[in-house]
Amino acid sequence: MQVRDFDFAGQLIMSSGHAASAEVKDILLACLPGATNVTKASNHNDRMGVDWWVEMPGRHIAVDAKVRESDWAASHPDQDDLALETWSVVERGKIGWTRDASKRCDFVLWLWQDTGRHCLVSFPMLCRVFCDNWEQWKSLYKKNVQRTVGGGMDYHSECIFVPRKVLWREMYLCYGGNPTIKEVVF
């Protein structure tokens, strides 16, 4: 397996750039009923898993945004999947964001900039389903190890690419009211 190298600062700039910010705001305002405003979270919040705050009547919703430049599924429609992190820092055994129930996050938004496609998922539901299935999925689906260098950091993270239909199916089975029915077709 090939390890992909990334520059931390460069990835951060890309994911929080002006175009990405405008698109994220528009999507969140359109998808979350009652949303009145969307603001970028502080660096302190970002370390807790919050990139954006969505203002709702009487409360705020925390959103983690996963902005990608290119949509792999646009040229590989049979591989419409989500990158779900198993390990955040492999060297230290730090679990990935998808398995971290302590993360202060209500929703995760994936945005593919080249196509404008997005996917908005409840984080508590995603975390539960991923924690229940990640080891099995790791043996079934493509895995990627990424090396991040920059700002005095040099570490590896790992993710698996879980088909969106599989993830939504498992969330339905877990939260849809009858987890004994295993033959759900999407």
C-alpha cells in the first residue's frame, strides 16, 4: 500500500478557503431547518472537532466539514464512498475522529468542490455505527494511510473508504426502529 504525503498547512488552507467557506455556509443554511447563520469556529473549537457553528433558534449546532477538491465518485460512480478515519495518529494509537465519541460535533459535512456534491450525516449516529463496524469494514474496503508533515509534526493517519450506501444502511438498521431486519435495500 502506498502512503500519501500531505502538508498540514496546505490542506488546512484548501479546506478553509473562501470558496469552500461560501459553499459550506450555503449547504448548511439550506439543509438545516431553522438555521439563521453559519460562522467559522475558532482554532480551539477546531481541535474539539468543530469547524462551523450553525445558529438555530435557542441553540448552536456544531459541524465538522470535510472539504475535498475532487470528487472521486464523479469518475468512479461505483465507488461512491466516504473516507472514515480509523486512526488519527497511528504512532500514538490515537483513535480517528470517526471513532471518537468525545468529539464535540453534531454533524459531519463532506463537500466535494469540483462537483458541489455533499453529504451531511449526524455525527453521533455515524460514530456509533462506525465503532460497531470499523474492524469488519477495514477488511472489506479500501484503506489509505496518509503521512502529514509540517509545523513540527510528522505522523501517519489511516482511513477506510466505506460505501455511502453501506453506511446509510447500517445507520437505518441501528436507528430505524427494527434492527432485526437485515435485508434493507437502498
